[in-house]
Amino acid sequence: MRITVDIEDDVLSELMKITGDKNKSPAVARAVTEFVRRKQARDFGRMIREGVFDYPAPAADPASMDPANPIPPLYQD
């Protein structure tokens, strides 16, 4: 997708040095992709810390756990 963006020359030059790209478009595309990836990683980390994901609790009795498969099943039979 083509877009028009105003970026200061010194910032664009620094971006091209950092990315190692010799052309503007790949440097900007790489920077945008990296920004989105880092934002998603931060959001995922926040969700983990807030307990958004509901994982089953480990077995209360360690003796009842199968040593070959230490991860408890999602559903009890």
C-alpha cells in the first residue's frame, strides 16, 4: 500500500543508518513493522501479568501427576 508521510530528513537518515537499508521505503516499512511487533509483545506481557489467560490450576497432589506429562489436562475425565 502506498502512502505519503512527512518525515524530517535527519530522522529518516538516522532510520536508514539503523536499519541498514539504502532506500527510504524499506527502512520505513521495517520501522513500522518493528513498532507494531514491539507493541503487540508489550500488550501480551501486560495481559499475562493481569491474568487474562485462564490456564487450569496444577494438580493439588504432586504424586498424582504423570512424570511423563507434567502438564495437567484441560478437562478432567
